[in-house]
Amino acid sequence: VQLVESGGDLVQPGGSLRLSCDCRGFTFSRFGVSWYRQAPGKERELVATIISSGSRSTYADSVKGRFTISRDNAKNMAYLQMNSLKPEDTAVYLCNARNSRYDYWGRGTQVTVSS
């Protein structure tokens, strides 16, 4: 099983990034997917979740209206589109795939929002 995040970068406030999560080794379409983030000295925070079919998603209040989670079950990929980025969005962003039996994590990708 592998979850590999990519797309993290240094971006100015107000900018955008699109994170990707390449999922392999399991039946992706049977798992819900979430993006979490962890900033230095802070607890891991749930950012967004999308159900296995992709028909419903939820967001943390701190990112609602700015971030969009999506998935492509044909490609075994999940995405996080991040717009209007703020310095407080700076963190390592981690991809998680979970169902009733299994819980898989990627290693994360660094997002830094700074001028």
C-alpha cells in the first residue's frame, strides 16, 4: 500500500496550490479519503474529507470556501485544490484513506505560505 502526496510548494499569500495523492495497492474506490495538516508544534488537523463515491465532502471551518477536495476513482487519485492561501495554512499536508477495516497514510507534502 502506498499513498504519495505531491504538489506542495512555497507560495505567496493569496496564491493557489493543488495537492495530489497517488494511491496504490488497495481498492481506492472503497475508501473515504481525507486531507490532514500538521504545523510545527500543533496537533494534526482534519482539513477535508470526501466519501468513496465522491458525491459528498466536508471541510474544516478554517478552509471552507477556499479549499476543494476531489477524487478520480479511475486514476486512484485524490486532490486538494487550495485557493486564497494564508500564512496560517503553512503545514505538512497528509493524505489518508480509510474504511471500516483499514487506515492508510501518506508521508506528506510541505506547503509554505509566505511573502
